Amino acid sequence: MSEHPSHSEQLPRLNRAAGQIEGIKRMIGEGQYCVDILTQLRAVRSALKTIELSVLETHMKSCLTDRCCTGEKQRDDQITEIMTLLKKYE
């Protein structure tokens, strides 16, 4: 099996999300309006979902492509792996 792909291009996005979380912590500490906090939480959740989908896409394009289709059992195992990931993180 080949090396795992790099996801370093996701680091700036993760840093932004971490900054958003720090901002939310500040908002809570300052007692800001609940709806404003919820709006920021939704934004972080959306950012993390974008990162998650990008990592999953890379996984399917590289890791699965490298291992896929060498046999029916292996293909079925890969499909099961993807389905498990999707169910786990939904």
C-alpha cells in the first residue's frame, strides 16, 4: 500500500476554525446573546464539515484508488469502510 496523502492544505482552514472557537469562548465568557453564539457555532460546524469532506474526497481518490478493485472482497471492504465513515460522522 502506498503512503497516506498529505492533508497539510487543510491546516489554514483548521487554524481559522480554531480561531472561531476561541472567539466563541470569548463570547460565552462575555455573556453575549445566545443567537449570536449559535450563529458562530454553526459557522464552525460548517467549516469543519468542509474540511471533513475534503479529507474524505482525498481518501477516496488516493487511498481507495490504490487499493480498490483488486478483488471483489477488497472492493466490498472499501465500500463498507466508506459507509461506516459516512454513518459515523453524519
